[in-house]
Amino acid sequence: MTEDLELSLYAALNGIGVAYNERAEFFDEQPRALAVARKQHARWLRGYHQNTAYRRKLFKSGIREKRVGKIEMACAMIPIIVPVACAITYLVLTVALGIAGLIMDGSGTVPAFMSAFIVLLSAYGFFVVYFGAVVLSSRRRIGLTTRNALCAAFMNPFFFALFIPCYFVYFFKKNVRWDPIDHTVNTDTTSAG
């Protein structure tokens, strides 16, 4: 994922055209253990931030050349990051105010915690609907039953929530290694089976 982003930013910076093939598909094998997934997320975050210099150059180039596409690509994650950061900040402040209210005199605690719960539930519901629409629309093409597609839609928000603790790992652990993901299928292309 990191290399794809770097290559895309390099191509956009240097005027290299890219074609989109809507029929192209690539299925990678996902980590089977939570610890491996956390390491993978930390690597992705490190790689994303390591590409900041490319994004900065691309943004300046887009401004200079008045090319909205370059500016949009340089800011690709901002539409996702800003509302998520705002929601997390809101939740932290709401819980902190609830705790402060509990310590002081107990007033305002229930509304503060209910507000935090409603925000979490709303975010979860939004992501279930979003991922549900994506997965259900492509379930036949990728060979999922309706039951498995719905299960994926309900579990996907938890998968993405794993990025939050990975940000802390990214900021405090400087040496994030790449560990290969164990494959559960035969990857030998020379055998007949």
C-alpha cells in the first residue's frame, strides 16, 4: 500500500499518465492474527507519513499549475482523517468532562457518557452501512455469500478502529519491521494442483 501511494504520487508529480482498468482485481491474503494486523497497520501509517514530502511537492505543484487533480491527490486522506480526528477529539473531551463531573458532584455524567455512546454508535452505524453497500454490491464477483458479506460489513468498523492504537505505535516506535504474512494457500505456481 505504501509503495502504491509513493508510485502514484511520483507519477502525478512527474506528469506520468496512469490508466484505470475497472476490471482489474487483486486479492491479497489478509493477516490471520490480530498482532500481525496491528504490525501491518503501523507499517502502513509509517509509509503514509513517509510520503509527506511527495504530497507537499504535489500540492505546491498543483497550486502553481492550477491543477485541481494534483491538489486533490495531495490531500487524498484529509477528507477521511479530519472527521475521524474530530470525532475522536469529541469523544475524549466528552468522556473527560463526564469523569470531571463525576469527580466534582456527579452532575452531567450521564449526559456526557450518553453523548459519547451516541457518537460511537452513529459512527459504527455509518461504517456498517458504507461497507455493507460496498461489500454487498461486489459479493458475487468476489465469491461471498450474503451472510459472509453482512458479517464483513459489521466487522469492518472494528478492523478500521485498529488504526487508532497503531497511530500511537507509529509515533513512539521508530523501527517498524515488515514481517511476512503466512499464506494458507498453495503459492507454488510450478505444481499442477
